[in-house]
Amino acid sequence: MTNNYILRRLRYTFGFNDSKMIELFAKGDLAVTREQVSTWLKKDEDPDYVRCTDQQMAHFLNGLIIEKRGAQDGKIPKAEYSLNNNIILRKLKIAFNLIDQDIIDLLKQADFLLSKSELSALFRKPDHRHFRECQDQLLRNFLQGLQMRYTNQSTAQPQSKFQALKAQSENRKEEQKKSVKKPNKANTEKRFTNPKQVNKQRADNSSIWGSGKSKDKKGDQ
């Protein structure tokens, strides 16, 4: 899955126009032009398409977190040189202040079943024996769940029929590229309802903002 694809999905889901996209990059400490944003949002087969690098994407996601949650201690975190699906999922989790059950529910909306233990493995350190890589299909369905939940909220600009069909078409194409077996429904766990645990998880989202980042090698500047 490309960074460009994720940018397009987030843009369509929340109705971000070019000016808003530029603003979010700026909040993540990266000045971009309207022309740059336009080339990143084009389809892969478009001759004017330009790949959005990991570091550029990290600036955008950091800006999205600051937009939704504010800067931790008033500081803008340094953008990673290299990203993977696990880091991207974690940043989106922080941005929207999601607890584990929220993510499981979003995936369920997209007909993708995941247990709490499987989800926890995605947020462990890479050297942990229970660490699990976040596959493209999981992240794609998470984005689909976000779209299904947030496009109808009053805080988001509604999609046009063209935008909705376009996003659905992109999702189908990506699904065809890679098929990953869904977890067995029997593995799903009981809903997380303890208020103290819920509040603790939401507090954890704030505590990990700006910390616990993967120390990947430089290679995508």
C-alpha cells in the first residue's frame, strides 16, 4: 500500500481540500505547495503522479495528530524517515484518540474481524516475540471503517457521489492486489466496557504521542 493511497483515502473521508492538506503538512513542520499536493493525490497511472515519501507522509500524520489532539508539550515531533503500516496505524489511533475496541469496531464495520490479542500484537515493539506486522488488507479495511463512520458526521464535509464511488473503486482494486485471510470469527473477544480501562487506554494515547517511535533506518528522504 502506498502513502499516496492513504493520503487519498483520508482526504476523501474527511473532505480535506487542498488548503486544508497544506495546513496539515504545515502543522507537521513541512511546507508544501498546492502543486505538490496535487501530484501526490493523482492515481498511480497518471503521468504527473509523484510518490509521497515516508518522511513526507510522517509530517502529514504528525500534523493530523496536532490538528486533532494538539502538540504535546507544545513541540512538533520529528518526522520518521521510514514508515510501515504499524507506525501509520498507531499514528491514526493517536490522532482520533481510539482505544483497542474502537479499532476492532471500525474493522468490523468493514467486515474484517480481529481479536484484541491480535490487535495488541500490532502495537508491540518489533523485537517483541509477539509482535505482528500490520498487513495491507488490515490497514485498508481500517481506512474503510473510518470512511464509513466519519463521512456522515457533521464535523466532516460530506463526500460527493463521485468521490464515494472513486474511493470504493480504489478499495476494490487494492483488495484484488493482495488477499489476506481474515481471522476466524471464533477468535474475537468480548467487548471492552470497563470505564476505568477505557479511560486508561485513551490516556495512553496521549502518553505515547511523541514517544515510542520505531527506530527505522534512514532510507526514504
